[in-house]
Amino acid sequence: MSGDPTRSPRHIEIVNQYKKARVAPPGADSGLKLRPRDASVYLALEPYLRRRWPRTLISSTRLLSGRLSDPRVGRDIFVGVLAGLLMQ
């Protein structure tokens, strides 16, 4: 077979089917994007929080390092879920 395989009719058909199939509704990933404004706010607040309330950052650090069975991480997840349920 000569030529570019990405230009074959079968390849183009598969790509078009993939584009038509939506796994998630449009805009569902917008909540996962870190915007420059959000990053700026985090970078501005993080040193202040680390000085004033160092314990507030402990569970997020442990969670990001993969320590899911840590009691502090479990407590904070429980409190967060409970607060979310009470706000509904």
C-alpha cells in the first residue's frame, strides 16, 4: 500500500466516527481546567496559609502523595462530603 495511511478512506471514516461520538456532554471538562486566574489566586494564598494555618495543607499534601488511608485525609474527605450534602 503506497501513500499516506492517514488519508485512506477507512482511516478518515474512523476519525469522523470518533469525532461524532461524545463521551461526556459538551463543557463537562471545563471544571477540570486550571485557569490562569485560579493559579494566581492559589499562588498568592498558599504562602499565607502555610504560615498561618499549616495544618490546612497537610491533608492535601498527603492525598497528593497517595496516602489515601491516612486518618487526617479520611477525616477531611468526610467533613467535605458532609458539608457538601448539608449545603444541598
